Amino acid sequence: MTSPSQVVLVYKHKPTLGIAIEGGANTRQPLPRIINIQPGGSAHESGGLKVGHIILAIDKQQLEGMEHRDVARAIAESFKNKQSQQMEFVVMGPKPKVSD
């Protein structure tokens, strides 16, 4: 059972975004997933992103099929873009844990 996607806005009011991701088309995790959110970064301060979220799109750019380095670059470029004061993430999950 997959969870529905949701839009999360992250406001660029801190010097760093503060997320770490894993995955991409060239890895065992084909879609990028958030593995860490650093306190004090824009992602933490905005509050909507969670560890385990699968990132489907950033600012309307679909990430499916992109390699890890290209996903990381797209996220970094979106954060550095000063024409917008926010980033739009489309995420799903995190997947519910299945108990043994």
C-alpha cells in the first residue's frame, strides 16, 4: 500500500537547506529518500519534510529516473535560486513499518 503524495513548501530563510538524501536511478533506492534533516536548516524550520519521505519532484521537476548526483544538484540549484523564496517538494511516505 503506497501513501498518497503531498506538497511540502520549504521557505529559504536559513543559510542551508539541511537535508541529506539517498537513492536515485543508479542505486538500490530508485527514488530519492530523505535520510537526515539537520536542526537549524530551512527544511527543519519549515517543518513539513520528514526522514523517510520519498521525494517525487522539486519545484515541478520530476525526479524519477534521475541519478543521485543529478537529484542532489536539482535540489541544491532550487535552494540557491534567489528568484523564489520557497521550494516546493512533492513527497510520499514515509512507508509504515511492518512489525514482525
